[in-house]
Amino acid sequence: MHLRLSLLAAAVTALSVGLSGGYAGHDYIEFHAAAQLLGARESPYAPEPQRRAQAPLRPGTNLGPNEAVGFLPYYYPPWLALMCWPLSLFPYQAAKVIWVYIGFLGLVYAGDMLHRPAGPLSRRSSVFVAVLFLPSIFSVLIGQTAPLVLWLGVLVWHLLQKGRDRAAGVALAWLSAKPTLAIAAIPGMIVWAVRQGRWSLIASSGLMLGAMCAVSTMVLPSWPVAMYLALRRIPLDTVADPRVGATWPLALRVLGFDGWRLALAIAATAVVVVATILMTAWRKGSPAADTLGLGLLTAFFVSPYARFYDYPVLLVPLTIVLGRLPRLAAAGLLWALMLVPYLHLPLIGLLGFRHIEFIWMPAILALAWLTTSGRTKRPV
């Protein structure tokens, strides 16, 4: 099975790289440069080192709205760049292809582990849904990290089902590599572990996170301040145009909310989200999947930043909801999320890619979750 999954990922990678004309893995430039800078004990957050490190990698690379600053800014925790350091030893073009392969590998393995024996999808169908989900393809093709976050989230679920809480804690800590997606999932899982008495999960995740922070501090002592200043020096592109993001707070700005009205609407949403996750996590005997899936879903209702290419993590709550729905309703939801984004592609060609137009995807999943939340009977 592992060989077949690896070969499938390799085949999809070869097809994607060939058809994209070398574009595949576009955004990997920021991770490659950040890894090289950390390897040289330089800051991956300061503008000049990033510009210098990315300059020789840029020929033929369109940086979009960041073209004016001359590099693609790195905003992630340093442990993501440290994870990419072995890849930085390869020539850039080779490393980029490997990164795309890792992305597709994460998708096929996540799809394989998302298969539920009692669920509506066969194992093969689950794998193909993970790979053919439009946000998944888009995320891998531009070299983003959401497929890895998806795989890590599914791995936490898989390991907890097998009673391997220490290993699950390590995977949970690595979810922090993309803080905007883990903003609700990690705290929710910690509360769940406290309530269920799964102390090994808490201990191992704390130790892993502490180790990542310690190693990062040894390599770059100033990283917490530098990471904070990176967002001040070069604000996220959603600050200027919220339409390029795909979260509820950004949708509120697009709808005209600002000032105290915006703050009040975001706070009200956060209260509802936090209360829902806490109630789910604190319920005795609550399945870990419920808290994890809800945490990944609600990130798009409280996070200040996420884009369409972050939507692959929605496959976790989707899998849970499909298992709760009647077969016909489950098929309708699945086909809507799989097909409608593809039907939207001609509009993207005509009007440009406004990520906020896809906010309906987490919204419809949240509605399905709320209307089926009393139907789960999963043991973990």
C-alpha cells in the first residue's frame, strides 16, 4: 500500500510539473531561502537577507503583489524553515520538485488515513478526493504548506485511534508550523486531552514544541521579535485588499464592516467558536476527531489570515460530517465541494482570483456540522 501511494504521488508530481511548465512549487522560494538563511545563522525575516537569498532563485518567478519589494516574505515559525533545511542542500529546481512531491505525498497519505471503514467512501475514493479537491491541487501547485498541515492533522487522529498518544502529541506540536490554521485545533486538543485524561498527548506535544523553540533560539535567538516585526515591516496582502483572503473576518471587511462594528462582529464570532469548541472538547467521551475537525474548520471563522490554498484542511471536518449524514445528503455535499470550485474557474479567468468568493465552502461545512453534531458515535 505504501509503495502504491508513493508511486501515485510521484505520477501526479511528474504530470503537474510537466504541464505547469516549471511553475509548480512557485511559493517554495520563500522556504528554500529561509532555510538557507537559517543555515547561515541569518534572519529569514529581515527584508535585505530575504531579498539577497531569493534573488538568484527568481528568474522566471512572478512574485505577484510582492514584486515591488523584490521577494516573497517569510512569516512562518523558524522550525518550518529548519525542516526545509535538508532540501536547501539540493539545487533549487530539484528541491522545488521534491517539495511538490512531498505535498502530493501528504495528500495521498492523508486521503488513505481519512478513509473510515463505516464511511461513505472507499479507501481509493478517499485518496482521490484528497488529491482532486481543487484547493489541494492549487495548494501543491503553488508550493504551499496546507497539504502538510492536513497530513499532520489526520496523523494526530490516526495515532490517537491507535492509542499512540505520545506520537500524536509530536504531530500536534508540528501543526504550529502554520499558526493561522492551528489557532483553534491545538488549544482545543489540549482541552480535550485534559478532560479525557490523555496526559501523554499533552506532555509529548509540550516537549516537542519546547524542543522546536529551543533549537530555533539556538540558531536565531531573536526569532520571536523578528517574526513579529516581519508582519509590521511588510504587512500581509489582505491588509490592503481583504478579497485575496478567505476567512470570516476578511469577509466582514469586504461586506463593509470597519472600526468598532468589525471588532464587535469578530469578537461575537470568536465567543461562539470558543464556546462550541470548549463544549465539544470538554464532553466526557467526546471523540478526538470532533475536536480536531471542529478546530480546523473554525480556524476560517477566527483566523485573521488564510487563503483558498489553505482549504485542504477542510477535508478533515468534511470526512466527519459525511459519516453523520444520510447517504444522499452526504453525496450532495461531497459533489458540491468537489465540483462547484471547478465550475468557478472560468470566472477566475475573467475577473481574477478573489479568494473571498470561496468562503461558502467552510460556511456550508459549518452549517452541516452544526445540524449533525448530535449524530456522531465514533469511539475516538
